[in-house]
Amino acid sequence: GQNIDQPTEMTATEGAIVQINCTYQTSGFNGLFWYQQHAGEAPTFLSYNVLDGLEEKGRFSSFLSRSKGYSYLLLKELQMKDSASYLCAVRDRTGTALIFGKGTTLSVSS
Amino acid sequence: DGGITQSPKYLFRKEGQNVTLSCEQNLNHDAMYWYRQDPGQGLRLIYYSQIVNDFQKGDIAEGYSVSREKKESFPLTVTSAQKNPTAFYLCASSHLNTRDLQTRRAFFGQGTRLTVV
């Protein structure tokens, strides 16, 4: 079976740092993606990990541990516009289908 | 301007009717996908296709059908057999056979919000 778990909701304040965790149990692994989705809009790509370690891209970083089936997305210097859902997705063993978690809704307050 | 286009943005359907959602991409992507999203839920995979004239069922294929007659197009039909079709439908596409794995990321259309009335 395939299972991807994320916290349902998180809250934080402007300027803070927040870490959104994702654990996965999938039949095979061909990379993990993080997407951002604002309400009613399409998801947009944030980051990609296929090897263990940290990938940094501006205010956003993503970490992967394949042995633990674990990833996190780190958002620094939070801004109000970062209020959105953050989706963790794993590419399955065929290397084709992207399987998504339920997403984490992040609310940033001033 | 390259991208993936879904139409219409909003769609209303009477119970018992079939309806087809359009998805077109000009990114020369091999793979195309259909997802369904319900309020407070993540994306659930309906169907995907890696190549023309071939497609595979995802986790929730019942009540849906697709075709892939052209590389650019992957329409989704929501049939009357789908018991609860009201949802936000997202189409996506991606490369498959590129050395740079990051370029295999999925690009999404703007979605179609289907409401059964």
C-alpha cells in the first residue's frame, strides 16, 4: 500500500520559521516533491529531493531521509503570502505516478 | 506561451449526465495525469497516461474514463456512474525520460470546478 502523512494544519507568525513534516510508506521510491497550493488554485512546484540531504532554494529548504521515509519542508522569514496548503508527493515505483499526501494548511498571522 | 490548459474553469452538470473535462498541453510532455481534490483533502489520482493510446487507473478510477489519442490531449469523462462527482479536478503533465530528475516534476493546469445540480 501507499501512505503519505502530513499534519493537517499549522500556524505561525510573520518572520518566524516553520517546519512541515512528511512521512511516507510507498511501494518503491523515485523522488519526493513539495508543492504549494493557494485556495482554489493549481499547485505550484517548490522543491524536489531524490537523494538524502538538504536542498536549499531561497527561503525554502527541503530535507529527505530515504531510510526513515521522512521529509520536511522548512520555510524561513515567513510572510503573509505563505499562507497556503503545502503538499508532499512521492513518485511511485514505476517512476510515473505522483502520489500526494492530504496537505498541510499553513496560516501565517501578523 | 507554453503550458497546460484546462477548460472550462467552472462546470455544472445535472445528475445522470456524463460530462467531459478538457486538458491540453504544449510542453511536449510524455505523461499526463488527472487528480480530484475535495475540500480539506489532498490530490487523489484518477488516471494517468505515459504514452499515446495507453493509460492506467489510479486510486479512484471508478466512474471515470479517459482517452489519449494525441500526446497533447488527455480528456476526462465523468460518467453518471460516479456517485459523488462534485469536486475540483486538476490535470497535470510531466516529462518521463529526462536525465535531470527535477525536470520530471508535474506541471498543473488551473483546474475545473465541477458541480452537480
